[in-house]
Amino acid sequence: MGTAEYPCGLGSWQGGALGRALALAEAQLLSSAMDDVFGLELLQLGEWGRGRELLRASRTRRQCLIGPGGQGGEAPDIIARPASLPIATGTIDAVLLPHCLEIEPDPHAVLREADRVLLGEGHLIVLGFNPWSLWGLRTAASRTGFPPGFSRLLSEGRVRDWLVLLGYEVSAVHRYLYVLPVEPRARARVPGMLHRGLFNPLPAGGYLLKARKRVYALTPIRPRRRDPRALLGGLVNPSA
């Protein structure tokens, strides 16, 4: 099983003030988004955050972290590429993609693989950065990407369209990250990351999409019973 390369410098950025505040805010956001996500198994694709802090609010019986390894934090349960999962088809109740689509070279393949392992009516949760925000502008202006390794951001509308094409129903959308993408004193601004505030004109820098895999059963159509008299050319019974 081939492994993916972890973006250089991303682990150090996540350990800084801005990265830590973002991960804490997203963990708080996921705690409410996963209130109705139950079942046996939840997968997180990608080593976003420190250890399993994004999975602490999960109500599934088990949680599994899949990633490339080499971040410097807690090792993943399975080292593998998100686009090629060593998981049986239709065995997972929920999949979490925290900024995974923006790092992987083929986001379509990641979504198809997540769809493959999900059970019918399973949940798919996506975290992404808004390219039409100050965070997106800083990403576009950075030579190495911002956060490090993020050079291509996917809009909420594009990801939503992909999910609909795969047969998913988007059940919830949460927009967050109403702070400037700068480092100083970011640790004290976790509430501002989740809520716009009364006089804050900034567009949301991030979004959460929650979707459910719909499976539509085919209803068999019974053959229509034909009148036996029609086989005789429409002849009527003789009168007495």
C-alpha cells in the first residue's frame, strides 16, 4: 500500500497559535455536527489537528484515523492514501474529510473512495477553506500555500455539486472562520472563528458540509393481468 506525502511545514503550522486555535474551533463545530451520527465505525481521512481531537465528539462505537504518517503527532491507525483505502466496500457509517480534498492531488478519487466504503444512509462530513475569503486570498498570494501545502482551495458550491452528483443529500452547512489569517493572539479568538459577530463584515474563511448517502430502492412493477376475453379478439360470452 503506497503512502501519501505529508505537506512540508504543515505540522509546524498546526502546532502554532493560529493552527491550534483553528483545530480547537473545528473540534467544537464538529461536536454539534456529529450529534446525530451513530453507528459502529467512523473514519477520519487525513491527519488534521493533533491526534484525535476532531474525533472526540463522535458517537460511533469506534473511530479510525487514516493518513500518510510523518506529521510528528500521534501516529494514524492505518497508513494509506485517502484515494486508495484498504477498507471493505459498504462497511463504514461515517467519513470525516477535514481539509483532505484540498491536500490530495485527486479530490474526485478521494470522494469516490469515501463513497465506496460508506454504508447506505451513511454520513459524509467535509471541512474546507473558502477560496473567496481573506484566507483564500492569502493562499493565492503565498508561494508555498497557506496553510503550508494548500495551493488549491475548493469552494463550497463545487464540493456540494460533487456530492449531489454522487447521490448525496446535503443536510447541513455551517460557515465559520471569521478572523484574519494572521498569527498573533490567535489562541484567544476561538469564539470569533465560529461566529461572525454583530459588526464583523468579513466573509467566512471556512465551511462545513454534512451530507447523507441516499440509497433508493427499486419498486418492482407487477405485470398487469389481462382479461382472458381479450385473447379471443374481444368476443363476448353468448347469451343464454
